[in-house]
Amino acid sequence: MSQYYDNRDAAVTATADDWAGWVNDKFVQTCQIFRSFNLWLSCAI
């Protein structure tokens, strides 16, 4: 496995799909949690 620029051994991809009005609060909370750990998250509507 190739090494990353910061010597990690692996990478993780996180996605948050189906963002809708009825779960908006949970998606906002999820985004805030990821940001608090300085992690990337891709969202879909």
C-alpha cells in the first residue's frame, strides 16, 4: 500500500446521503461532529 503524505496506512471515505427536511437536524449534527474532529464528509441531497 502506498504511503500518504502524513504517513497514514489507510484512508476512509465518509458520505451522508439522502439529506432531507425530516432529518435535517441529524445531518447538521453529523456535519458538526465531523468538523469538530477536522474530518472530511461529503453530503448528498
